[in-house]
Amino acid sequence: MDQGTRDEMLGRLAEAVRSVTVAHPTRVAVDGPPAAGKTTLADELAVVLREQGRDVIRATIDDFLFPRAQRYPRGEFSAEGCYFDAHDYDALNRVLLDPLGPGGDRRFQHAVYDRTADTALSPPVTTATADAVLVFDGVFLLRPELIVRWDLRIFVSTALEKTVDRAVIRERRVSSRAEVERRWRERYIPSQEFYFATVRPTHHANIVVHNDEPHQPVWETQTR
């Protein structure tokens, strides 16, 4: 394991991206539990890569949700529903990951859903450069439907109990502590426990970032 500053960790991740040699855009997964710090890390990594001259496509699993009317057939607080019913993986593969992968035409869409408006999206099709980098954050990214499509797999690890406290702070303007805790303890944490038990995502990650202390992260590189 290595420990250092935030900038040192981001430099190591950017170096790992540079080391990927593929004949198509590099597809980087930033996986981890809700409130682990995935989005922040992915945003920071995108900045570093752009500063190094890379063309970065920034996207997130939140833009590949099913509409609310479809994604809660087992109930709003169902952990199984969180894992099995929330995200449109077929669309993600079809419009983004496969076009950027081997044999793809590099013509992609970065989203299919507007979470704020709860409506489907169909943004203009864009053509990526051959050396572009997709930095994609979200939960459950190393599940069987997706894992072979990533060229670099980063997992942001944080104690699940710590994510509850972070979520309370993050969502305090829109939800009470009781509401946040119920979502986390009944839906999000059990779904992550199921994911860890069945998929073992840290086993498949190239780099695991231990993000309990974001300003003093610990990271480990795993040979795959």
C-alpha cells in the first residue's frame, strides 16, 4: 500500500491511465459505495488528465437510471431493487461503453436520463477521439454486465458506516437525518453488502483507493 497527499494519489491514478495501451478510447471505472467519494475523485482525475492534454469524457451512472416509475418495483427501500432494478445497463453498454470499446465507431451519448426532471434524454451523438479517456463513476460498476468493458478499474473504498455520516451532511438541505439513515441502512448499505458478497469488486479492481481520510488517502495497486 501507498499513502500520500491527495495530489500524489491523483498523480498515480493519472499515471495508471497513461499506462493503458488500447486502440480505442480508454474506459475508466470509478466504483464504490454511495458517499464514498467517487464523484469527487472522478472529477479531480478528469481535471488532471485534461491538464495533461487528454480529451476527457466525463459521465456517471446517475445518468443511466431507469425512470422512477420503473425502478422501484420491489419498493423504494428495497436493497435488491437497488442492485437489480435501478440502472439501465443495456443502454449504458449500447450508447457509451461499446461504441468506445474494441470495434466501436466512437460515436457515443453520455446519458439517457435526466434525474432532476425524471425524463428520458437523447443528447446529440458525439464522436470521441481515439485517445480520449472516459472517466465514469458510479455504484456496482464491476458487476458481470459491465466488468469486461473497463480498461482501468478503480474502486473507492470507505467504511460503510462512514458513508452514512457523509450522506447526512451532503443531503441535509433536502432530507432529514432520519430519512437519509433509513435509505442508507435499508437500501444502500445492504445492496453494497450483497455486491461485496457476490461480486467481490475489490478483487477485480486495478487500484483500490482507501478514502476514509480523503486528504490522506491510502491506495494499493493490484496486478490483474
